[in-house]
Amino acid sequence: MSTSTSLNEQEAREQLLELAAEFYDQFAEGDVPRMQIPTRTKSNIEYDEEKDVWVYGDRSSTRSAKTVSGAQKLLKATYTIDFLANQLEEDRSSTLRELYYLSESWDLDEAQFNTQDESNNLIEDLEIVSEVKREDFHMRPEESGAKVMGPLLLREQTRRGDREIHCQKDVGQGGYQIPNNPDTIEFLENDADFVLAVETGGMRDRLVENGFDDEYNSIVVHLGGQPARATRRLIKRMRNELDLPVVVFADGDPWSYRIYGSVAYGSIKSAHLSEYLATPDAQYIGIRPEDIVEYDLPTDPLSDSDVNALESELEDPRFQTEFWEEQIELQLEIEKKSEQQSLAARGLDFVTDTYLPTRLEEMNVL
Amino acid sequence: MSTSTSLNEQEAREQLLELAAEFYDQFAEGDVPRMQIPTRTKSNIEYDEEKDVWVYGDRSSTRSAKTVSGAQKLLKATYTIDFLANQLEEDRSSTLRELYYLSESWDLDEAQFNTQDESNNLIEDLEIVSEVKREDFHMRPEESGAKVMGPLLLREQTRRGDREIHCQKDVGQGGYQIPNNPDTIEFLENDADFVLAVETGGMRDRLVENGFDDEYNSIVVHLGGQPARATRRLIKRMRNELDLPVVVFADGDPWSYRIYGSVAYGSIKSAHLSEYLATPDAQYIGIRPEDIVEYDLPTDPLSDSDVNALESELEDPRFQTEFWEEQIELQLEIEKKSEQQSLAARGLDFVTDTYLPTRLEEMNVL
């Protein structure tokens, strides 16, 4: 995808309409209309050395009007482009689910979606082919972004005017709520040394209660489990625009390594957006399997699905580094996992007084 | 529970320590120490006519040191009271999960918790017996509160000083994030006519995009699925302190009726807190089964578990009203359910231009 910055409504609209125009031209030239899309599976992602992110490889499939089902897909794409172009003209927005339901009002039965997976996939296809991001054609996610607390003054452009918000002084204990489209945010001033992305709400609240963001000039971003696109985008922008190192603090289990992976490497579903969403040099601060051993943390045994997930990560190109191979193999050996909050077994201040400062120094972040 | 307002640290601490003192007195008098707790099941909740909420009935069980397992429960209770008393003295707080892990640092192995369910249940027991709410002994939930958007100016007391926040003018598109303990909030001014609690993020964003809160002087509270205690508490306070009617807008399925139920009637697990959390005259605006028929909404068929949940609701004393019996029986008859966002099949503005205003007038809220 060539666009790593936002498009305005007019540009996004034009790029979408161009796509419909291509179908028209193919018809006019006596060709069968078609749309070519990269295969979106783990086996078709590869590392882009230059951009330092994982992107789709060369394998692709073609949606062609040669078959009835292919023709129906292109028909649905055309109706969706029409809807999106109108939406952009009116400066409106909608959710993926609304699009699915909206299609019921379309005049042609064959153009209506049968399942929400179908409309979701089509939107991803259109993102890839038109090179316009979902956010830029004003499709809002269901999932909302998470919360920010730290020494950062920003300006958010809302539908009701601009808002200047300091993410410590102008917010409650709950922090600043990331909007669906974080490209409406402009960073004004900051006094931060690094970004700490935290998986769980309980740990986020512990850090805020202990004043970690204040004492260590840290922007604490709550991921809330698997992070929303909005959260990943904001973290990436803090890395690039504010030149801040990013560390990810999660539970010590394979699902949390995936959360780290989606911040650092992007997800397979959205590899066309890696350049826009991923923070390749984000580092994993913990919980690491080595911490489970070193700090003798309370643990749970690995379940079968944990073991499978770890083994699948060993085969994932994105985890084939010395660091991850060592940690994952150690975890398979000790057969245990620990949560972030298990650090409380050493007292409520251990995480902010000892664990994080020690590790941040080792990582040369402090 | 006698306390429907907040206790300060000193009062909460004293009430907890009194409980430990009772065990001591029972010992001193040559009695076997014990603690009596109401049975927390659906069959032991009943309607309190005076307070207009559902509370626990007369059935109770006794934890007594006569048995080894009973003695261990009281031992754990004593250690937990000690921990909480220290926490209150130091004006700290912790999460339920931290408490579970913290117990690993206690000197007596028998006092440590074996599972998190065990520590969670003990905290609920202590809430009931000590008549101190979890929030007042500074146990934070994992779940965080949801978001507010509307014509309301409030002051939140944070650990870093007071913050005055207007829930339209001082927040981004994401709104004001409800803190874990909403009793740190003071309502200063408002220009609202009613509170609209919304289940899904997609619909919350639709209402905000369409300016519904502004046009109809409505405080839009995002529930985010099953609402956190903090969210339910804040809604209850808006009802009582601001004298605003409350309506709940959710999907048209049995799980969403339970969400409504937890706002209006409280939950079985926390019936001892109904007076503090429940908003008995909250009304259910929709989606109603009658809407599915009247507006010919896009639907999904009821699953077996949907049917079971509806049948169980018919037997739940909290749903035994003419309104609910009619709606639930209609739904079992049509065998269909619809989501809030299915209203989009009639256009993106239908919900704010037609559906909600019409229903609000019928309900005499507008």
C-alpha cells in the first residue's frame, strides 16, 4: 500500500471510483471484468527489508466475472463503492455491521450480503485494491481504541470542533480515550521518554496508581487485550512522530506474544496496512519465560492449546529471532505461564520500583 | 446493606476490623467462631417493596470453624481483613487478581488462596458481612467503566488532584472514561433531559456522529456489553441525583435483556448492592420483539441457547411483568432476534430521526 498517511474525502472517493471505472473499461474493451487480490494467509507474508515490516508476498487470486460467484462478488463491490462514495461526499461514516445491514435496502437482491464475514472481507479487499484505508473511507470499527495516560498534549479534531487535551492534566483517572480514527489527532507537546503499551486493565491501573507515567515520563497506553487498529496506529505514530521507543508489557503466555506481534509486526489479516499500523522496533519487555524462572512467579500450567500456540509461533516467520526462539523454547521446557499481575506476589510496588526500571535499563530505554 | 453512600477510609477500616474483632470475641466467650452469609442464588432473591430493588431473602449459610474447611475460610478472611486494613491506612488500592497473587506472600500457607474464584468469593462475602462495598475497601475491578457523552459538567477527584470535565466540550470523540470508582465524581451542572444507556459501541458511535446527545439533551452512556459496576453505579447516581429518567437501548435478544436487567434490577451475585447499583425505574426502549415485527428488521434465527435463556427469563421473578412476558412470548413465537444496528437497513439516520424519538414520546420521556 503506497499511502502511509491519511487521504482526504475527495482523494479517497476518487481512488474508489477509479476502481469501478476499471471494471467499466474492461467491459468496454471486451474483457471479462476482474479484480486481483493478494492471498491473505501466513504462507504469503514476507519481510520487506526496506520498510522493515511484514507484507503480502506475490501469490494472488483473481475475482473474475467469468463465473456466477465471481460476477456476484464484483457486483457487490460495485454497490459498496457506490455507497462509500456517497458516504464520503456527505462526510458521514458507518460501521462494518451497518454496511452489512444497509445492503438489505439495495434494490438488487443479488448485491446484498449474505453474512457479515462477506461484507467484512469485501471491505478488506477494497482497502487492498484501491489503496485507501478503511478509516479513510470512513468505515468505523466496532472495537474502540484504548486509553492513554502520560505527559502528552494533543489536539483532536472532532465533529464538534477541535479539543486540546493533556493526557494527565485534562483527564480523569480513566485517561484519554483513543478515538476510532486516531489520524484526527495532532501531537502538540510532550515530555515523554518512552511509550509503555500494557495488556491488562488491572496492570494499567496499577501503573497509574503508582504514578509510573509521571515518575518515568512514560506514555502508558492500555491495549485492552488484542489491540484495536486505532490503538496500534496511535502507538506507531508516537514512535515515528515523537521519536519515542516503544515497549510492550503483557502476560507471559503465547496469546500475549501475539498481542506483542500485532503491535510490532502487524497481523496477517492486515498485512497490507503494516506500514501504517506496525511498529517494527517495538520491544517486548515482559512477562518473559525467563522472568517466571528468575522471579519465581506464581504460575499456571500450560494447556494443550497454549503448547500448540507456542509451537505455531516457533514456525511463524515473524517470531524467528534469537530472542523469541530462546524464550519460547524455555517456556515449552518449564511448561508454565504467568500473568502480569502475578508480580504482585512480591508486593504491589515491585513492578514499578524494581521490575520495570531494571528491565528498562537493560534494554537501554532508561 | 445499610450503606448506600460511600464510606471514607477510616470508616471502612473500622467496619472491617470489627468483623475480625467478632471472631476474637466468639473465641473469648468459648464459642466456635463463625460468619453467617445469605445464600446467593436465584431462588433466594426477593423484591424489597420499600426500596424498590431485589435483595437476598432469608436463606443463609454459616462458615464455622467447626470443620477444617470452615476454619480455613475464616483464617483466609482474617488475613484478607488485615491486608485490606493496611491498604486503607496507606490509601492504596489493588485489584481482585492482585489480592489472589499477593496471598502467596503471606507467611501461613493455609491462608493462601488456591484459586481466584476463592478470593473473589471471599471479597463478596466480606462486602456482605461487613457492609462495606468493595470500592470502599479500595478493591478495583479488572473491568473498567464505559464512556459518557452528553451535556454534563462533572468534577472527578483523582490521585493527582481534581479535574473538571464537561462530557461534550472537554473530551474527544471517544467521550469521558468512567473511572473505577465513580463515587469520586461530583455532578456540577447539567442540561440533560434523560440518560440513554447503549449496549454496543457501534450504536454509541452512530448516536454521537448523528449528534443525538446534543439535539435531544441526552447523556449517552456506553454500556459495552454487560456493564461494569462502575457504569451501573454512575447511571444510578444520574437517576437519583440529577433526577433524570433512564432508558436502556440494547440488541433484541435474551442476553441483552439481561444487560437491561443488571441495570434495572441488579445482578444475583451483587444483590446485596442492589440499593447502591440498581436503577429500578430504568425502562427498556428496545430493540423489542415487537420492533422486529413492526419495522420488519433484518433478523437471525434464535439458537437453542437463546430459547433456553428466554425460557429461563420467563421464570425469573425480575422479568415477571406484563411487558416482559408479552415481549418474550412474542419472541419465542417469531423465533427471531435482531441487533441494534439492524436499524441501519432503513438508513443510517432512521434510529435518530424516527425510531428513538417516536419511542421516547410513547414512553413520555420526551
